[in-house]
Amino acid sequence: MSVTGNPSAACRASTMTRRQLNVLLESDIEFAVSYQDALDEAADMLEAEAWRRALEGVSQPIMNSGKPVLDPITGGTMMVRRYSDTLLMLLLRGSKPEKFSTRAPVGAREDPMLLLKEMATDDDPPRSGPTIRQSRSGQTRKS
């Protein structure tokens, strides 16, 4: 259970049925505590992997038209390190929700300026440069 965090996979590995698992969880407190410890260990492994991907990144091949790009000197596949900003933000929100939560602060209900400040610092990326819009009459204009 601590390896996969998946009750079905753990049952198959131990030849126990899900029904037997549920009976044990309800009737044996020591088993239930060990089961929860295994779930916590699996969750810790997931969190460690999320930290690794967010901070160290993952090496991925550079692709062009569905084929890996080869290094002209070594002949090996060229690689790029990719980081997960999404995982990083989720880890920050979990570690410091008071600072990185997307929810409006409690005081925003009384003070609309706090709510506006929170909305101005959301996760939407800023627009780059002017955009081109077409009016109802079909004319194109910059905004």
C-alpha cells in the first residue's frame, strides 16, 4: 500500500480481496493504523516527486515534426530540462496557504480595495503587446 497508494493494487499484491480489506479496516484497529501509515507514506512519496519535478525539472527530448532532434556533434538526442510551474504553485499553496491562496482574504468582504488587490495579483499571465480586434462592422482595430 505504501508503494502505490492504491488499495486495489495492494490487494492484488497480497492476494487479499477488497471485501477482506474493508472487514479488516473496520475490525482491527492495529491494521487500520498500519493502513493509514502506508497511505501517508505513499502520499509523502508523491509530494517528494512533485517537489523534484517543480525544482529540479524533468529532462525531455527536443522534438521536431515528431522526431527527436539530434546533436550534430555527438549524434545523441538533444534534451531540454522542463520544470512544472503548476506543481510549484500547488506546493506553495499547500505550504503557505495564507500567502499563496487564490481565495480573497477574509477582510476583503468588508474592504472592496482588498478584493481588487487580490484580483489584480491572480495567476493569469499578462498580455503581451496590443491585441487586434475586429468590430461588428468588420473593421480591424488595435486595442
